Amino acid sequence: MDRISNLPDDIIYHVISFLSAKEATCLKYASKKWLNLVTIIPSAVFVDSSSSASSGSFQDFADRIKLAQLASHRMRRFSLKLQSLDFAQYSIVNDCLRQVLECGVLDLELDINVKGDYSLPFEIFTCQSVVKLKLGSGFVIDILPKNALLPALKTLLLDSVRFEFDNTGGCAFTRLLSACPVLEELIIDGFNCELWNWSHTVYSRILKKLTIRRAYSKDSDDYDDYDFERISFDTPSLTYLEYRDYIHDEFPDVNLKSLVEAKLQFNMLTAWMNTDLTNLFKGLKHVQILRLKFIDTLMASLFDTCDEADTVFENMSHLDLPSEADVCWDPLKLFDLHHEYREYLDLKSVCECLEGYSFLLSCPVEILTITQFSGRIGEMVQIKHVLEKLQCLVLLEVHVEERRVDNKLQILADLLMLPRASSKCKVQVKFV
């Protein structure tokens, strides 16, 4: 028998208590005796859409978690979803969470509809094992322990979570990010930062993917009472950004020098005369793939606030600009499409402001995709203007919304007959 197997069970249990589920899985095969002592729980899930945490069903669930912790079981994933949580149930839930953390959980998901002043147990912010953490919906995080550290956390998801300054005057949101030394992805859903008491800055030197999505409420029209003055992004390692929010008046600091892809969607209801997007688009200048989704037509006019010298996108290969029928696209010229090599330009419509199209003469766009095309004369004229200027175009892809066979044949014939500046240009028509 090997030397490990000769150890007393209580010592083995003590050693296992320091291991993650992944480490314990490897260790259980190191000795025949350990194989029977270490049990891996793949997943523990509790979903309650109607009752409370003090119900018998949850109490039974919490008791099983406690037994698993006492038996030195390791846990890969734990998910707790409660429709409601009252004050009398706080201690039951938090005791259960502490036991889960002691089981070396890797993936922790909490979706609790909180009522009252509920605080997560401090052990959540000092967990050595958790790799993926989801918190929601309704937590207020204002105090983090002094030793806050999540050394294994790579993915953090926050759903309708609010942040405040802690009792030392520090920003709890900033402290949380700084406590995650290997964090790669941050997702914030239900982003209501106007209700936060924070530094107005998303700061991380190592973050690679950032998704911020506001859940717009059709019934909410009280945004005039909130502060949308500023927001900054100091994320120099970020390669992917998805940002959907009300527009802020200014972006004082935008450090996105490693950005590859950005998806921006703004609701312009909070935009005023002093709204300035210059720093935002200047910070995006290294982006390769840029997708802009406009909810309000005012967005186009706001491009006029940007200095043309600051809106050169030197690395861009894909530009996606879906439009509305009455949006003026004159600000499209600010993207300086003639400056460097571009592969892909996706437009749904172009207005009469660009009838001259002189800015396209030296534009090296190779692929032009036009969606939601109906075949009207005005649309056909717009395509003609573009094709006569794009000398490097190799593919024109048109998505046509038409069902009648005779109309399809006419549209196809008209498109194929359009003159092209590029002899290499092929026309591909897709009927949708």
C-alpha cells in the first residue's frame, strides 16, 4: 500500500478541503483509498419560482449541501435561483453559500430577487476556486472585505447589480475589478449606472472582453432626473466591446488601444447640445470591426460634433451601419473610408447628401453588402452612384425583399446592367 493511503481519514479530508474540484478530481486517482474518499459533484441546482428560501424544499437542499461539505465533496457548478428572498431567509442562504464555497466550486450562479438590504457573504469575494461567477438580480454591493481576492476568476457576469462607495470612500465596482487579477470577460446586464455611486470609470489593465447592456424600459421616462454626464473606459487590453446604453454627455478617457471589434448601440433620449462623442470615436481608432446600431436618428447629427481629424480608422476592415429611412448619411464621410484598406462596408441606404460620392473615388472597399433592398428607382440610382466610384470592388451583394417572380427577374436584370468602375466586380443577389 502506498504512503498516501496510510494517512488517517481526517488528515486526508483536511488536505482535500484546500483543493478545487479540478484538483480533487486529479487527486482521487492518486491512490486507491483516495478514490473512495473524494466525490465530485458535477452540478447542484436549486430553482424556486414561487416559494421562499425558508421552505422545506430549500432547507432540504441546503442540508444536502452541508453534508457534501462535511464529506469533503468537491463541486463543479452551483446555481441558486429564488423568486424572492426575505430578511428571515438571509442567514439560511448565506450559510448554504459558504458551504458551497468550501466545496471548491468552479462555476457559481446566483439569481435571487432580493427584497430589503441583503448583503452577500464576504467569502464570495475571497473564494480561491471560482472561475465563473454570475450575480443577480438586485444585489447592492457597497462593502468588500479588505482581503478581497478572486485569483481564479476569469468570467464575471453582473445582472441588475448596483454599486456604492464603501465605508473607506472607495468605489466598490473598481475594487471588485481590481480583486480579479486574471479576469478576461466582464458582462453587465441591466446596466443602470445612473443609480450607482461610483467612479464613472470601467478600469482594468487585463480585461479582454467587455459587454454592457442596458435593459430599456418602455414605461420609464424619468431619465431627466439621472446623471448621464460622463463615463470612461480605461481598458488597454480589451479586444471586444459591446456597449448598449443611453448616450453620455462626454467620454473623458477612452483607452481601447487593443480593440479588434466593437458593437455600439445608443439610445439618444439623454443627448443634449453639449453631448460630445469625439473622445469615444478617437478611442475606437484602432478597431478592425465596427458595428453601429442607432435607435434614434439624432445619432447621425451627433457625428458632426466629432473632429474629422480624430475619426480616422486606420485598421478597419468591416463597417456595419444599419440605417433608418429618413436618416441623413452625410456624416459617413467622417469615417475617412479612403484612408486605408477596407474590406467590407454594410449599408442599408444612402441619402441624397452623398450624390457626388467623390469621397469614394479612392476608397479601396472590396465587398459591398446592401440589405433590405426593394428595387425602387431611387435605391437603384444610389447603387449606380456607388458602383461608378468604387474602383477596387470585387463583390456587390444585394439582399432583396421581394417574392413575385417577375419582379425578382426585373431587379436581377437591372442590377446586372449597372455600370461598374471595377472590372473585377461581381454581382450577387439574394432574395429573402
